[in-house]
Amino acid sequence: MKPDKILSLLGITAKSGSIASGEFSTEKAVKEYRAYLVIVAGDSSDNTKKKFSDMCSFYEVPYAEYSTKESLGHCIGKEFRASLAVTNEGLAKSLLKQLNQQ
């Protein structure tokens, strides 16, 4: 398995304390205008995907579906995470750039 740049960047972002992870924290970050990017695991429920997709379009926050719950959680040092918000603008731009290249 080759190293995944996006998951590596998420790990760096988590170490810098710029991630709100979990459904409640992600929603709170978006509604407080602290989120610059929301990532939802590809294997999340359709309800979760729709909830965050709609919320992100309303609050004008970039939204992406990527990877699995297990790998999203693992890269930020947690167990399983269906959603996370990046709260650092520079790191969010770097992640968006990587996501758009795929």
C-alpha cells in the first residue's frame, strides 16, 4: 500500500489541533464558521452524507467524501470517524488541492 498524501496531511492537521472530528464537533465547527473543509467517509450512511452535504452548501464550506471511517479515524489518532472538519484555512487549501488532483 502506497502512502496516501491526503491521510498524511490529515494526520499533520490533527497534530496541529486543527481538526474537529465526529458528527457533533464537525456540525458545531461548520455552524460556528470555523470549518474550512468538511470530509465525510465514503462508507458513511447516505443520511450522514446528505446531512453534511446540505449543511456545507448552506454555510458555503467545501465538502468532500474520501476514504473509509476506519482510515479517517486512524490517520487522526482515533478509532472510527465518519466526519471531520478542518479548522485551519491553509491546511484546508492544501487538502482541497490534493483532493482535486485525484
